[in-house]
Amino acid sequence: MIPFAGALVTGVLALHLLPALPEWPWAVLGLPALALAWHRFTRPVSGFLLGCALAGMHAQSWTERAVPAALTGTEVTVVATVRGIPDHGSRRSRFILQVDETVTAPDAFRAERLRVTLFPAEPRLAPGDRVQVTLRLRPPRGLHNPGGFDYGAWLYRTGIHGLASVRGNLQLIDGASARPAAQDLHRLRAAVRDAMLAAHPEARHPGVMQALVIGDRGAMDPDDWRRFLHTGTNHLMAISGLHVGLVAGFALLLGRGAWRRLPWLHRALPLHWFGALVAMSAAAAYAALAGFSIPTQRALVMLVLVSVAVLARRDPLSWRVYAGALVFVVAVAPASVLAPGFWFSFGAVAVILVLLQGRVQPPGPKGWLRIQVILAVAMLPLSLAWFQLGSWIAPAANLVAVPVVSFLVLPVLLAGAGLALLWAPLGAPLLWWADAWLALLLRTLELLLAVPGAVAEMAVPWPGAVLAGVGVVLLLFPRARSLLPWAGLACLPLALPLSPPIAEGDFRAEMLDVGQGLAVVVQTQRHVLVYDAGPAWEDGFDSGSAVVLPALRRRGIRSIDRILVSHEHMDHRGGVAAVVSGLPVREILSRRGDALAEEGPCEAGIAWEWDGVHFATLHPPPFWDSGNAASCVLAVQGRHGRLLLTGDLEGLGESVLVRAMGDSLRTDVLLVPHHGAAGVLSRGLLEAAAPEVAWVSSGFDNRFAHPAPDVRRLLDARCIPLFDTAERGMIWLETGPGGIRLGPGSRIEHRRFWHPPVPPAPPLPGHCRDDASDAPPGPRNPGAM
């Protein structure tokens, strides 16, 4: 069973690595898969084919319904039902709409589930509400940076076919939901949340309480999540095997007590049958309250299979039970392999099964202590791969957090939530107790984080993480002493450098995809500069923590030599605070009067050299006012190439720069000022810089229509290819003996089938699109320039 389950997961994974989905009748693959399943030698092949077939059918169904890029900005009117629990903020609401019928929409619109944003946050919708609404569509996509969060993958695995914003009035429709059973469940979850907030409005950690009761982590304070994540206790915030098992265990004890005190039950069911029935019912109810997330599905299926094994007098701790749960979860939701919870859940259970193999009696306190320590260490490679950090204090933190949450918080919290649902004052004391213990736990975790070297922040590629995970388990497993040399070899990826070395006099630059903002990382042989750090908005998105820090860790960067903030606008400096708190920074240069400036203002005349690469600020002159025109302009000159970064330079600032520098502005790659806004790229700047390539950092479908058509026309007229982060994701360049090597963009290099298509690459520099006398237009060769 294990080879079949492993092959099934491998088949599902293989399909999710495809850059484009072939137009195949995927269901046909199921026929040879079923035929091969009868013989044990061909069963792994059967599992692989079946995994490909299941994932292919699921993916094809989603791609057929996904909002195409051609419908960006199109308005449709639909009648739809609110699914799940809406996320209500102070300025906006977000919720999932299940489209029941279309009133007006083009034929290409086939989406069934949309993630909708409503500005302002009124009316406050509830699960099951039916509405008629006009929506402005966007395809299911987000920012794209290697090593960063793939929002498009999240939309795909959660079954969301597109994004939308409300246009005009939203009309509530009287009547029952189109899916009453599912909506009643979500209404119950929302009612439990509201009852908890009403019973204990002064709670210090309401988001943590909601995560433990209804599986909704959307309201968690970012600092609370950081404490759990950095101490390796974040698994406690996902309702999984531990939580479901505890609820089932408590229910089993109560069921046995009831059976002994109610004689008529003796005649109805034997004790072990009645106890198993009560335990499974309680676990199913809790899983439903948590919204049947992937960890709860896995835990529930495994609990049912374990119960069946016990009732059938079979070994409950067998790999057959594990494989059965794995097959069920992957077959029902193939896209779950893209979720970290899938790997952490099944990975943890696999480690526990390995450690318990051959035991007749359950382990005692020392045995469970050993298992906790080994489990925390064994999950380290997974944590490095998914979250780019590993916690060395995880074993100690888990020894504190697991008992506190299991016995002092979770049972009291569930009882308090149930009582609060009946009458708020009944549940208030229990909720206060749970909140007090959570506050004490989080203070303890903060003290553990104060230990020097408590957290290792680095990235490990997935192949390396898998090898290292196997190696760590072998190192910690006493029966595998003969395999120690191989285990040590498997752990080597944790120590290998993450990026190739940079030669003296050369540099690498990455313009990150931060939406409507700017963040550029310049790396020489031994130094790192960050030019702007993208936006941070009131809705909670901070590009410093979400984009810049993951990009730096992916390159193996442990510290920053200098941050240069071009000017004070939040789409450029918003992420700086998060970067400074995440990595050591030696120096910050910003505009005069900015609280960020530590060594003086960023103005013309500052020059330095790192590893044979020359850096110089060219603008503004001393004592200039703030604003776009006073953006700090930086030139980076290497042995084999030059880059000019211009911030939001515009108007008078451009004129002053061109007059002061003239032909000294000549560069290979030019960052178009102000995201390519209309009128900002003057002919004078373009002629003086004479770039081979132009870069633009802009947000997809942004309200300013950047880059402007006149900027595109100006560049096209001079045969200068334009690379835009909105189209291509993160863009990079490297200098070397052959000149500048330019990457085509992360959306091309790391494309998956759920990503929208990318426009063809710009032509080679010096070759116009309509120039028939030169080389024919075609995709740009990213390896040469």
C-alpha cells in the first residue's frame, strides 16, 4: 500500500510541476492505472498514472473556469452566494462568492468561485447571504518572486477562479442559500466567532482563540504568528492531528463514563463500539467547525481508519492506515500537495510511525519526550523550505507549548465557546482562563526567542530539503547507525551556498515584484545594497516581510550593507522597517529629515566602491525639497555593465539631472522613473542615458495605467525593450565577461500552469518589432545582451 500511495503522490506532484497543462483526456489515464493495480509489481506504476489522472482532471476543471487575462477589467453582473466566513476590515471586506447565475457576462466568463473585495466594508455580509452584484474582474494571480508566497498557487488549491471588486451597489436577495447545508455550517462557525468576541471583548489574543476553535487564522496578530513560527510551534495554530486527537480522546473518556452510568446503553452497543462512535462523532464535529482544512481532513481520516483497525483488532499504528489516509486526502483534493500543512502533517506522522515501530506498549513520559525532540528536529528541513527559517529552540518551545495548549487552553476554550454560544456570561470565565494561559505562553515563547541564535533564517531548495529531511531522520534514528555516513551526506544541502559566486568587478541586480512600488537588490562579491523596499499598506500587506526578506534569504544573504531609500513615499519606503527588523543593516541613506537616515541624507556626490563595483548618487543636489523630483538617483558601474536607478524622478528633477550629468548618465539598463507614469521619461533623459534595456516596476492592472502608452511608444521608437514586473514578475541581470545577462522574468523561468500566460519576450536591443530588414522578431535570448 505504501509504494502505491507514494507513487500516487509522485504522480500528483509531477503534474503540478508542468509549466502548461496539456489538452489531454486525463480521465483516460485512469483505465491503464486500474488495469495495472491488480498486480503488486505494477501497482506503483498504477499509482503514478492514477495520480497524474486525478491531478490532471482537477487542474483541467480549474483552468477551464479561471478568469482569463483577456477579461481583466471587464464588468459582469451575477447572482451569487457568500461562501465561508467573510473577512471584515475597517476599510474593506473580503469574501468568497459562489456564482449561482450570471445576469450579464461575456461567453468567456465561466468562473464559479471568486474572491471579492468590497470598499467600503459595508454592508457586512454573513455566510449564506445571496446577493446580486456587479463585479470588475481580474485573473487569479498575484506577485511573483522566487522563494516568495505564490498567491496564484493558493488561489488554485483553494478552488478560487478569479478576483473581483464590487462596482456600484450590492443588493441583498431574500431567500435561502443555494447550498443550505454548507452555508449553515459556515454560519455556525461565524456565530461561534461572534459569541467568543462578545463574551470576552477584552481578550488579548482573540485571533489565536479563533484559530484554535474555528480554524480561522485571518484575525491573528502578526506578532503572535511570528512567535509561533519562529519557535516551531506554529503547528499548534493549524487544527490537525493533535487537536482532533485530543477532542476525540476527551470524547472517548466522556462516552465511556456515560456508558457505565446508563445501563440501557449496555444492550445497545458494546463499550468499545460506543466509545469509538462518540470519539469519531466529536472529531468530525470539530473538523467541521474548523472548516475541513487539509490538516483536519488528514487527522479525521486517520482517526477513522485507526478506530476501524482497533475495532477489527488490527494494528492501529500500521503503515496501511497511514497510506489509506494519504490516498484519501490526495484523491479528494489533489492540489493539497501545494499546501505546507499537507507535508507537515503527513511528515510528522511518518516520523512518529518510524519511531514507534516494533513497540508493544505505548511509550512512557520519557519516550514521548524523545519523540517530541526528534519530531521538532526532523521538521527543520521542511520549515527551511516552506518558511525560510528553522528554530533551534523548537524542542524546548514545544515541550512547553504542547501541554499548555493541549490541556490548559484547548478543552477550556472549546467549552467556553460552546457556552458563550448559548449565553455570553456563561462562557466568559472559561474564555478569560484560556486567554490568560495564551498570554503567559506567548510571553514564554518571546523569552525563548531572546536566546542568541534561536532562529536560523535561510532558504533551502526543495530537492535539498527532501534529502536533508531523510538525513535528519536517519541521524536521529538509533536503528540506522550503519547508515550514518549516508545520512550526513544527505544533510549537506543545509550547508551548501544558495547562489553561485559573483566575480570581482561584477554585480547582480534583482528588481522584485512588489506591485505598485519599487524594490531592487544589488549584490556584489561580498556586499549587498537594497534600493527601496516596496510598499506597506493598511490592509496588512508589507512587501518588506512578504517579498524583500524572502528574496534575500533565497540568495543566502544574512546581512545588508546599505539600504538606500529614494524618497519618502510609502510605495518605496513602506517595507524598510520590516527589512531592518528581519536582517542586520549597517547603514541607511534616505532623504534629508527622514527618521530612517542614520548616516546623513541621500543626495548627489556620495560615492563608494565594493568589490570593484562603483556606486554613486547623482541626484538630488543638497538641500532639495522632498517629493518625486528629489528622488535619490543611483548609478551602479561594474567592469562589464552599468545600471541606473531613478526612483520616482520626474519633471524638474529629470531636467536638473540631465543638465548636471549629461552623457555621464549613459547606461546599459535604465529603471524608468515613477513606474513609467505619463510624461516622466523625457527625451533628454533617454538620449543622455541611451539604455539598451528599460525596466519598469508596476502593479498589474494598476489604477494609474502605468507604464503609460507614451512611455511605451517612446521606447519602441528607439528599439529599447521594456521589461515590466507586472507582466514578468521578478526581473534580474548579471554582469560578466560577455556583458550583461538579462533574465526574462520569474513568471517565465518559474512558470506553472495556474499562472496566467506571459506576453512574448521583447526583441533584442537594436531590433525594432516592425523592422523587416533586420533579424525577424522573436523571443529574446535571456542569456545574452
